[in-house]
Amino acid sequence: MIDGWRPKAVALDIDGTLLHLDETISPAVIDAVRRAAAEVPVILATGRSWQSTKPVADFLGLPDGFVVCSNGATTMRYPDGEVVDERTFDPTTVIAAVRKHAPNARMAVEEHDFGYRVTAPFPAGDLGDGSGIRVVTDEELAPEPVTRLIIRDPAQSEADFVHLAERLGLHGVSYFVGWTAWLDIAPEGVDKSTGLKVAMAQFDLEAADLVAIGDGRNDIEMLVYAGLGIAMGAAPDEVKAAADEVTKTVHDDGVAAGLNRWF
């Protein structure tokens, strides 16, 4: 970065970046985010739905602005939840491929208004607080285009799902393997940077003005897009390689370490 560079906006992943596994945020990180938000836009950029993103923004006390949800497929105005941008795709062929290669996998799609349709119950906490979840058949899962398709198999490992993504031969979509046996399928060419471009345009800012912090494979494009991309200390190697620098882990308040130099 150019000496004296200072971000004019901040993008933050949630899980594994802001939040610990127990859904808590350390006081040091809360303080750092609030100080940053008092000076520049802070944009949460997450794989979460709007319903499970808004409570995090509320807890942090973020001012009016924007959040990027569903790995970039939806950009929402915060706090009123107005959809600023939405990208969808038809997951029919992917659902069929999943049933062929991972017959025991559970699948979910976000309801347009609230909650999820699922083919079987997900582990507790996987889909927020569990409200608004309907169990449906494969045929009922996606009668219309969706913003994302979630594939989950608690009996499998992260490595298993990396291989599953390869076996599925996914074409015409984007996909992200999570930190556990979790696979997110998104519209082709859509990732967190897609939503961030929309949000940054609302502030008349450019990518070079942004610092982004994340820990997952679904953060890679966001870290590359930002003027300064910072990977969390526990991020996979490919995420660290995509970033400009690496901060501490979530357990060591990595977000605070990344932001405290400016705010």
C-alpha cells in the first residue's frame, strides 16, 4: 500500500472473523468496529442470510448503511432490509447432481421473505435460530430461482466437501466450501465482491478505498477486490495467499489488530 493510505470503508466477514464459534464477539473487536464505524462505512459481507446478519449489525450498533448477504447474491440496505441488488439462479441440475454424488446430504435454500426450505433438518445453529424453516421434498426445494443453495452433511469432513465440489462438475454457478462439511452454491460469477461493488457505489467509493477482513474461501474474491485484503490467522492457506497481509486469529482479536492502526 501507498504510505499514508487510509481506508474510506471497511468490509468484514462475520463467522470466524468477528464471531467465535459460540457466537460471541470479543470486547476488543466490538470496540474496534464501533470506532471504525464512527468514521467510515462498515459493511458486513457474509454468507449468512439477511435474517441472521441483521442481529449482528444491531449488536455492533452499526449506523445506517448496507450489508452484503448470501455470499454477494443480495445487497441490503441496513437497517430496513430493502433489497438493493439480488442475483438468482436455477439450482435444479445441481440438486440432481448432489443426490447422485451425495445421497445423504441435506440441502437448503433461502425463502425469499424469511427463513429456509430444507430437505432435512440441519444441525442446531447452522441456519440461525431455527425459525422460519420448512422441511420439503427435493422437488419442492426450488420451484423458482434462488439466491443460494446450501449443501450440508455433518457426517462428512471439509476435505470430503472439497472433493464433492470437484465431483459435482459445477458449471454455470459459483461455489464456496465452508470451514466444515458445507457447500454454498451461488449464481455464476457472484461472490462477496459482487455485493461490495454495489455497496461501495452507494457511497461513491472505489475498491482501492476498501479494507476487507475475512477467514474463509468465500472471502477470497473480496480480499482480492479490496485495496487492502487481510486474512485472519486461522484462514486456509489459499485464503492467506490471496490476501495482502495476515492478521491474528479470531481468538486473538485479529479484526481489532487489523483496524486499530487507523481507527
